[in-house]
Amino acid sequence: MPCSGAEYLVSAEGARREWRPQIYRKRTDTAWLFLFFLFWTGSVFIMGYSVVAGAAGRLLFGYDSFGNVCGKKNSPVEGAPLSGQDMTLKKHVFFMNSCNLEVKGVRLDRTALCVSHCPEEQLDSLEEVQLFANTSGSFLCVYSLNSFNYTHSPNADSLCPRLPVPPSKSFPLFNRCIPQTPECYSLFASVLINDVDTLHRILSGIMSGRDTVLGLCVLALALSLAMMFTFRFVTTLLVHIFISLIILGLLFVCGVLWWLYYDYTNDLSIELDTERENMKCVLGFAIVSTGITAVLLVLIFVLRKRIKLTVELFQITNKAISSTPFLLFQPLWTFAILIFFWVLWVAVLLSLGTAGTAQVMEGGQVEYKPLSGIRYMWWYHLIGLIWTSEFILACQQMTVAGAVVTRYFNRSQSDPPDHPILSSLSILFFYHQGTVVKGSFLIPVVRIPRIIVMYMHNALKQQQHGALLRYLFRCCYGCFWCLDKYLLHLNQNAYTTTAINGTDFCTSAKDAVKILSKNSSHLTSINCFGDFIIFLGKVLVVCFTVFGGLMAFNYNRAFQVWAVPLLLVAFFAYLVAHSFLSVFETVLDALFLCFTVDLETNDGSSEKPYFMDQEFLSFVKGSNKLNNVRARQRKDSLRTEEGTELQAVVR
């Protein structure tokens, strides 16, 4: 048997597991790998269904009242004589009565047409409408009415726009022609923006600000690369400068958020719900950022004395990375895979948002009825986003941890292992994919309830009563957040333990918790402060990306519900920063766990020498010596206080 004498050891204390670095290896958690395969089978079905039933082009390019997508060649809809037209040159949506829009049920009770140009000047008569059609080729009356009959047809009043036609310009919100006169603008916006479906409002905000979102993603990537470069050449002075920038950045972002909220409260259009929602978004961001800033400032003040030792630990970490320099390139392929997956996920989301069946209404107009079951597919799709994203990031963590373990537990420092990254990838692929799947599944199990609790808390805000329930939901959200952070740290240690011992996820997590609990709390605090510094780097990336988003989205505050796009950008910025900076975090945590295993299995004697190099050993001895000095000083101060007696005052 390959596990005899290698995995278990019987001692006087009973049966306990012995650490045997890289001796035993087997396939772990294969059932979870099969479950992940089944889940992705369902995701592929949803992708195919969205392609067949969805019509993202309607959302991206806009469509008229007769089932034609503007800017495309269309297929006819049965029972709709004006459908199926070639709109390749007609890329803009024009509402015939943009100043008198109404909503009946869930649809706009006004005719929309695809036109080649929006009328940029006011048209006061049918003759001017006809002249505009002849000169620009943009026909503002129903397609069935020829432009020569604009002034002669007795039905022109019902088939042509109500006069006067206000001047309008195209705006990248479904490519609609937006009226420019103040009175028409407010009426048009109040109906068109406030009364459409919430999902489509969110998607329209994403698509109308797609250039801004793309720019913010590039900014997040650049900031993440800068942070990785900073940690690669870290020094004590650089850490002090970095922490100072963090403090100034957090205070600056908080001040700007509160200033924006003040600006919204003094310049709020009562006609537009978008500005109210954006104001609530700014207020929420301001409150959250203020709370985070306060907590981080307190933590920085409390842990400031450990900066010197943390810098030494980072230098040891950089030495490990220098021996395997290709570790720094791991985030690149992780980032590329994440980008591909997120683009695919958004494309499927857009298709699901437009999935519907065409129904011919009165007058040959076409409306699209949402298909049943779409809402459930959205939740399934959301779980897929979180689970798969965490799986991709976990694969990177497992690969980096495996390379660090291979290098650390190598007796011959002069003969380092060949291709440790490729070796770690092959071990992950052949043995431990199921472990990574299981660990990454725990994250959506916690985050989905967080999303539901947040949704229910926001729903209760609309009610006057229910303050107790809102408080309970807030407490539940905080508990789920703490559990999420704990699981992320537990997963990392479990992956490293799997790389060391080759055990399954649950066994690895249990072994990691046990051995870390035996370790010196002083060294644990230094390691935690190192993780905290890396976390501050992620916070810096997210803060400045969100700040850039606030500044950019604020210019189009009236026509964009940018709360969700900004949250998606913040989520993207954090994942990008995490994928890059987690290399240092993973190496740091993996080295620390390897160190504890080294102390557990060896004693530094000639029979059982340590695996750690002299620099690491000197760091451990120095930190322990400093900790002993501080403990002795505290003990002496307490003894002095206890021995102090009140003496009489002699005059």
C-alpha cells in the first residue's frame, strides 16, 4: 500500500496524522469535480438557450415598434406587415411623440421608428418634415406612408409625429433620439427612464457607459501592476510612503463622496428617479468608505510597530519569488482567463435580459413578452459567476502554493527543482482539481445569502416599520462577511496543506488549523500584518478605481443608473488586484505554513535539520528575541506597579 507508514503515525497520544511533505499523493475530492462538471453542463445549456431565445441586439442597438432592430437587417414577424425591413442605414430610435410619452402596462404607448438621422432642428410643419426626409433620407413618419404623401395623405396626422417636432440628438442609451428642449427633455426622461424595467435600466447603464467601464478596467489593471511592482521591491521607507498614500487616499475619496452627495442634494431634478438612485448610491458609498477608513486607520495605528519585521518578512518572500521568477507571471494567465469568462458571462446576461417571444399588438406593432423561468436562470448564472471566478483564482493559489512547497522542502539548495510551476500545474490538473472545486464552492454558499440579505434589507427600507428586521439583516450581513473572509484564509491554508500532504480539502483544512494553532502568536501576528499590508494594496486599487468611476459617471448622471455598473467595476478592480497581489499573499502564507510544518517535523539537529535557509532562521530567532524582550518589559512594568506603595509626603 502506498500510504503505509507515510500518512499516519501511532504515538502514545493515540492515532494522529503526521506531516510527510510531498511523499504521498492521490486524487482528492473527485465527486466535487464531477459536480462542477454537471453544473457547467447546465451553464452551457443556459448559454445555448440565451443564444436561441435572446436578442441582445435589441438592447445594444434599439428597436422600433414593429419588431425591427435598428442598424441591422431583420427577419419578418408573422402578422406584422412592417417587420422584416433592412435597417442597416437606420441606426437611431426616434419616438414620434417624444414630448407626450405615456406608459400603458409595461410598454410605451407611442410609436418608435428607426431613422438614419435625428432631427437637430425644430420642425414646425409637415412640409418641413417632408423636406427633412428628402434632404437627409431620414423618414419620421410610419414606414407605410411614402414621403411624397406627407402633405397629402388624410391619415398624416396619425402616421406622422405630432407637431412641432422638437430638436433632438442621439444619445448612447439604446441609440435613442433625445429631445433637447427643456420641457420635452424632462417629460421624455421621466417616462422613458423611470418606468422601464429595472433590469433593462441596469443593463442600459452598463451599455451606455461601456467606454467608461472599459477605461476603468484598464485603470484597475495599471494600478494592480504598480502595486505588484511596489511589493516586489519593498523597503521600510517604501512601506511608510505606501501607508501614507493609503491614509491620504482614503480620506480624499471619503471627502469627494460626501461632496458629491452634497452636490446631489442641492441639484436634484424632481423628475428623474435616476438621480435619486444615484444619490442613494453616493450616500451608500460615502457611509461604507467612511466606516472602512475609520477601521483601517485604527488597525494601522495599532499595528504600526510591526512594520520593520513585516518588511523583513516581505524581503524573504521576495527571495522565494526571485528563485522562481515566473511566479509573477501567473496573474497574467489568470487575468486573461477571467477576462474571457467575464465577457462570456456578460454576453449571456445580455441575451437572457432580452429573451422573449414576439407578440403582434393592435396596428401591427410588435411587443416582446419575457419568457417564464428567466429569473431562475439569472440566479443560476450569478452562482456560476462567483463559483467559476473563485475556481480560477483558487487554481492560481494552488499553483503558486505548490511551487513554493516544492522549493521549500528541497534539501539541496544548490540544486533547485526543475520547472516547479509546471510541476505544480501538473499535480493540480491530475490530482487536486476536485479540492479546488470544493474550496471555491464554499464562497458562493456564503456570498449568495449575503446578496439575498442585502436585497431584503433594501426592500425593507421602503417600509416605515421594520426597523428591528433591518437591524437583524444588517447583523446577518456582517456575520456572512466575516465568515467569507475567514473561509478565504482557510481555503488558502487548505490548498497549501494539500500541496504538502496530498490530502483532501476537509482533512487539509483541519490539519492546517491544528498546526497553526500551535504556532507562536507573535509570528502569526507578523504574518497577519503582512497580509494586512497586501490587503491595503487591494483597497488602494479599488478606491482609486471607484473614485475614477464616480468622476466619470457623474457627467451623465441624468441618463445612467450607474450604481450597479460602478459596483461591477469595483468587483472587477478587486478581483484584478487580488489576482495580481495574491501572488505575494499566497507565497507569504505558504512560507509561513511550511515554516510551521518544518518546526513540527524537525528540531534543527544533524539528524533532523530544518528545511528553512539561514536568512529565514535568523528572522525567526530575531523576532522571537524581540518578542521576549517586550514580554519581559511588560512583566517588569507590572511588577513595578504591584510593588509601588503610597509614601508619606515629607515637607
